[in-house]
Amino acid sequence: MPGAASITELIRAASLAGGGGTASWDEVVAPVRSFLGQVTEVLNGQVREFEAEIAEYARYALDSQGKRLRPALVALAGGMFGPLTGHHVSLAAIVEMIHLATLVHDDIMDGAAMRRGRPSLAARWGSDVAVLVGDCLFAHALKLAAMLDSVEVCRSVAMSTHVVCAGEILQGHRRRRWNLTRPEYFKVLEMKTGELFALACELGGRLASASAGERQALRRYGLSLGTAYQVYDDVLDLYGEEDAAGKSLGTDLAKGRVTLPLLVFLERASEVERGRMLGWLENWDAAHFGEARAMLDRHDALVESRHAIDLLLNTAREALSEFPDVPETRALVTLPGFLARQTAALGS
């Protein structure tokens, strides 16, 4: 495939640099900036499709302050093969709506007061309203998917939504499972977060007539990137700053959720240390946070978590080695470096 060698060199350079890079987020999404504006317009327009009395709730949920990462993946994956179409815009809006619905439900389950620097929907209007708004967003996204021309695309959206929700349920079931294994942990992350990244990449290519092999490579890229992103989010909950993160932190320890930093600690700690930590986690008090984090640090939980993220990001890049040397491919190769730099800043 033309340009494959130079893409391979770019991937190798990024890997040797430890995942780093100099591109800003705006530079990464430069090839699809106008596309993201169209997606935002579509999402804003969907508010009119809700009953007048609940339109305010829908507007609040859809007025995301996020980076539109999943829509960007739809556009970059599709743009490698040719011009983007209105179907790409619709698909990106669908994927983003599913993502936003999961955030509404996550905040309810976590009791999170903040989301992206403002009160969560549940904190502002209560859990009863929030859970139903999340349900409405899921249903509306599937309605939009049914309006696309492709039955296969609609089926893929429905199946991925099922996987994401199943992953959330499994995560709930595995709270306070102190003997959780790494494969079990990563499986949940692939389902609850990686799956939607994979869907965005795979269907972005499908709508641009990518071959079956190319779609599978795009899916591998998205699944690895999305899983790395969720590991980062888990680490952020322990090592981030609430103002910078724009959401409530410390919820994983409070909820008994076993994330990778805690898994590393449980694998390496002495029986005395394990007993002390588990005693705190069974009856959590925020006053224990500082000492708990110090115990994690003594066993290099942050260092090991960064290493796991780097491995996943390298796997994502390697999935792109046979794609054409076009701006969209280069943006996808560069994107993991953006996440790697954010990871490196944690705990500093």
C-alpha cells in the first residue's frame, strides 16, 4: 500500500519516544475540525426531537464540554479512504450520544457531583430524572442508527451498545472482588470503554468502503486505544487534580472498584499492608486517601499503570502499519502520544 513504509517509520519513532510527541489536541484533529463542528450541530439539533418538558435535560446532557474523541475517530478512520459523507456525521453523532448516555448513568452509580467542571445531571436534577434521561439518549441513538441505510451498521451499533452496558454491569458485580485478576479487569475495560472506540473506528472505515481486513485493523486500533484511555481514567481518579479533571475524584476507592493501581498493590504488598488497605476499603473514609496513595506509591502502582498504558498505545499504533500515508493516518498514529503525555503528567 502506498506510503506504508513512512507510516511504519512514524509508528516506530513514536514507540521509541515512549509514546510522546509534540502535537496538541487541535493539531491532532486538524484534518477533521469542520466535521466535528457538523457533529455538534447535529447533536444540538436532536434536542428538538425530545418532548418540550424534558428538552432542557437533553440539552444539558448533549452540551458536552469534551473533546468529541469518538466522533474524531469516526472521521479520521473514514477519511483515510476518501471524502466523508453525511452518514459519517450521523454515525459520529450516534456514537457520541451513546457515550454521553453512559456518562449520565456512570455519575448516578458513582454518586459523582461534578462532570467536566459542572454539576452532573444527577446532582442538578436528581437520580430519578438522570437515569431516565440516560435511557432516552440510548433509545434515541438507536432510533437514529435505524435511519441509516445499512442494516449491518445499525446491527453493529446495537451490539456495541449491548456490550458497553454489559461491561458496566460486570464492573458493578466485581466491586470489592479483591482477588480480581488482570485479565478480568482488562476484559471489563474493553467492554465498557474500548468497545465504543472500536465501533467508531470500524464503522468509520466501513462507511468509506474499507475492506474487511482494514476494518478489523481499525477495530484493533480503537479497542486498544479505548482500553488505554480507561486505564488512564482509572489512574486519574487516584493521581489527578479535581479542578483539572473536571469531575469528582476518589470515587473508585469509595465504591470498592478494583482498578489497575490497586491491582498492582494487591499483587505486591505484604499481608500486613494488604490487610490494612482492605480494612480501609471495606469501610472507606476519605481521610485514608493520602496514606492509601502512599502505600500504592511504595509498590510503584503508578509506574506499572503507565507501563500498561504504553503497551496498549503501542498495540494501537501497530494496527495502522499497513494504512496509506495520508493526514488522517498520521493523526491516528499521533493520537496515542497525546494520551501518553497526559498519563506522564499524572502524579507530578
